[in-house]
Amino acid sequence: MAEADAATSAAPVSGLDPFSDEYILDSYPQHAQLRDAGPVVLLEKYQVYATGRYAQVRAVLEDAATYCSGAGVGIDNYHKVPPWRPPSMVLETDPPEHTRNRAVISRTLSPAALRALRAGFEEEAAMMVDSLLARDSFDAVKDMGEAFPLKVFANAIGIPKEGRHHLVAYGNMVFNGMGPHNKLYDQAMANPDEVSGWVWEACQRRNLTPDGLGIRIFDAVDSGILTDEEGARLVRSFLSAGTDTTAAAIVNALYCFATNPGQWQALRERPDLARAAFEEILRFESPFQTFFRTTTRDAELAGVRIPAGEKVMLSLGAANRDPRQWSDPDRFDITRTTTGHVGFGGGIHGCVGQMMARLELEVILRAMAARVSTIEITGEPRRMLHNTLRGMEYLPVRLRA
Ligand code: HEM
């Protein structure tokens, strides 16, 4: 299936620039153009292939042998451009290393481990919502999106309390660093040593709390599966992948409900829909908009030829609104069936932290559904300009009890 054959054709060329301010600020019409330009296109500006159609995004995700991650999941090909940091041992590796490393992380995030976190997360969510209700208005980005994971997620991993704001900056580096070397890349990389230095220190065994999930990674060091340095790098995977993504998801959740008050009332009436609502938020406003794969051999995707060694951009944001897959995709509906959305990716690299993210969002949505009657945007929101993530830079909100 993946082998090139005589029936294939060259990809149509597209002038779209998914990393431009225009595209980021007004993504959905541009996603439609990307999908309509063809199942696979060549982005002229960057000379990389791209797909925004659901069927092709899914096909690539499911075929890690042809579309690998080891050359980086950003636009840079690590076989040609050296990575700015030692690559992730999960996100940016291929089997068999990927399989071994992912198993270590998965074990740490076991259902039992997550169940043990639930009561504490619920308590924090309730306190956060109560304190936000007491304020006239607040910035959902700082006071909720960032505040919640920086507290509960970072506590769960067991990293030091002092300096946690560096996690947001680090996620910013990791995810903006997946884009081209544009102004967003440069801004994110403004202070690399201090931020990376703090994160690396936080990942060391000596700095992890004895009851957190991070230290459990070092069980694999003790049993000889990983070296000490690899253990710290796997802890780093938690921190880089789990903060900014969740923060964006929380903010997108507030935005979706504030702009769709009928859906908020529906959730208040049926708080048991909290999990389903989160899946719809991921589909409708996917925090992770794009990432890349690299072809390991000459490939064929929907009849389009992609030579070996080429970067292929997957637009998760476009695939999650592809009308070829979803009925009425631009409608936010927490009762729809979202099975198969690619907000967490898919295939062997599908988000390994998804149950943690679900837990965080579920407890927040439930705490809000029990207490908040309306969510109102009180000023002009500012969309975040970001190479990879979709979220807000500023979202002023008022909650009413
Ligand atoms: C709403 C929040 C989140 C979203 C939208 C999200 C999204 C994603 C996506 C799309 C991928 C696939 C990347 C690829 O295929 O190249 C991924 C992978 C990953 N995520 Fe998440 N994520 C979230 C939260 C988390 C959390 C909380 C953690 C940690 C507990 C985490 C850890 C990871 C790791 C380690 C990977 C790499 C998995 C692999 O390559 O096998 N993520 N995530």
C-alpha cells in the first residue's frame, strides 16, 4: 500500500503557510483550503508535504514504518538539521527504542496511579473554581489554564515547587520549536539555557518527591532497563508534553462554552457528559494543531507520490473538522460521537498521557458544572500566536454562581 507505483501522481502545490499569523488567527477557513487543495499537497514555502484530510492523517498515524518520528516531529529533519535539545525518547523515536521507553511511561501512568490522584485533583478543582467565582473577572489563561496543571500535574509528577513557571516556557520552546525558524520560534527560544537548565534539574532523581510519578520512572533505572540520564529524559517527556497542551485545552474549553452557552447549560444539566464534552473540545479546538512525520521510503498517500526522506505535516486541527469525516464539523456539540478524533494523535505515538489529561479536564468541568451558571467573556480575547498549539494568549472571563 505504501510503496510508490506507476499510478501515483505528484502532489499539488499549495501557497498556504500554516505558520503565518494570518493562518493561525483565522485557521478554520484556511484548514478548509488545505483540505480542498488535495488529499496531500506540497507546501511551496517550506517544500514539505501536508495533509489536512482525516483519512490521510489517520493513515499516516497508523503507518509508523513508512512515516517515522525519529527524524523529529517538527518541520526540521533531524537527519539534516541537528535538534536544539537531546530529542525526546518517546515522541521523537521509532521502534524498538520507542516501544521500550513508552512502556516505562505507560506503566507509570497506570489506571491505579491515576485513580489515586483523582480525589486530590477534585479538591483542587473545587477550590480553584470557588476562588475564581469570588472574583469579578480573571484571565483564563494564567489563572486557570496554566494555574491548574502547574499545581496538580506538577505535584503529581513530584517536581520542585519553586520555578514551575519555567514549565510553560519550556513547553513553548518544545512546541514552537517544531515549527519553522520564524519569529515565533525565535521568541520561544529567547532564554533557552535558564529554562532548559531548570527543567533538566527538576527531572533528576534527587529532586523528585518520593510519592510522585516521576520517581517511578527510576524503577526502570534500578532494574537496568534505562540509564540514569535516560530516566531523567523520560521524566522530561512528562513535563514537556503535559503542561502547555493541558493549559491550552482548559482555555479552549472555557472559550468553547463561553461562546456556546446552550452547550454549557447542557453540561450543567448532565455533568456526566464532562468526559464526552472534553473529547468534543479536543475535536473542535484541537490544542495540538500540527506535527510532522518523515518518510522512511518512497510512499504513496491517496495516490500522491511522496519520496523517501520527506517531511509530511499532519494537520490534526483540519482533520478534526474535515466534513468528509464529521457531519456539521463546525458545530460544537458535546453530545456528538467523537470516536476517532485525532486530538490525541493516534497509532503507536498516540498521546500516552491522555488519561491524565482527561482526568484533569473532567474534574475541572465537573467542578464548574456544579457551581457555575454562566461563563462570560468580559473583554477582547487574544489568540495565541504559536507554531503548533491552538489556544489563547489572553481570555478575560467572568463566572457567575
Ligand atoms: C489536552 C492535553 C494533551 C493533548 C492535546 C496532547 C496531545 C498529544 C498528541 C497529539 C500526541 C501525539 C504526537 C505525535 O504523534 O507525534 C501526544 C503525545 C504524547 N503526549 Fe500528549 N497531549 C496532552 C496531554 C499530555 C499529558 C498530560 C502528558 C503526560 C502525562 C502527555 C504526554 C505525552 C507523551 C509522552 C507523548 C509522546 C507519546 C509517543 O510518542 O509515544 N500528553 N500528545
